[in-house]
Amino acid sequence: MTVDGAAQFASEHRAALQPTAATFDLSESEPVLDRWWGIAHLRLNPPTAEERGLVRRLNAGEDVGWSSPQERLGAHGRGMAGYALGWSDLALDHYLALPADTQQLVDSRIAQLLQTPDGPGSSDDPLLDRWTTTASPRRLLLVYVFRVGKPGLAMQRLIQI
């Protein structure tokens, strides 16, 4: 995290906490924390060679990740019918290691992302060209890439806390 980034976080967090003085409701600050959690993770854990390759393929309009996530997941006795997205091996391994109830939360969040990948609860890190969002209120960070006008969303990492 840069000095400027830290100052920007502090400013945004202070602004989000101002209503808390009167209401004791911290919900205003949660979207700020979620956004900066994603940025901090991405800055401390830059994209891997596999993830950079996935982005190159996505930018070129190629299929991303496994040609069929259903096929890859089906090999483990799971399917995700109707999903049209790519997965890095790392993200799939993380997904398959999650308990079934957490996988359902991820599936639900991904379904929302496939409709509006830059919608509410999602934030981008323009420096690293990655997007993040959370599933299972702030217990799981999803890292992904998408391009407007291209048919793919590439899930790159799932980080559980």
C-alpha cells in the first residue's frame, strides 16, 4: 500500500465512521473496509503468472480458465449448471476446499457478478486491474477480472478469513 493509498483509506474510513458517533451503527463503514481489504490483499499478493496469463487470454477474447467449469467441478462430483465463467486452478482449488454451505454462498455471489460484475459491493483496483467483492459477509474475498463487452468473467482467487 502506498502512502497516498493509506491516506485515501484513512479519509474514506473517517468519513464513513462519522454517522457512527450518533447512531453506533457501523454498517456505513463496512463497504469501505470491504473495498480496502481487497485493495490491500491485491497489493500484498500481486497477480501470479497464471493470473496474468488468464487476463491476457480474456483481453484477447479467448476462453478463460477451464473450457468447462462444469467439467472440472463435475470431476469432483459438483456441477454449476448455467455458469459461463472461467476459473484459475487456484480459485477452483480454493472453491473445492470450502464447506458446502460456503460454496453455496460463493455460487450465489457469482450469480450476481455474472449479471453485474461491477455492481454494488464490488470494487476495482486500477493499479492491478483486478476486481474484488465479498461473500458470506466479509468472511470470503473473491478476486476476479472482467471486461465490458467481452463474454468472460475470470475468477482468480477465493481468500477465506
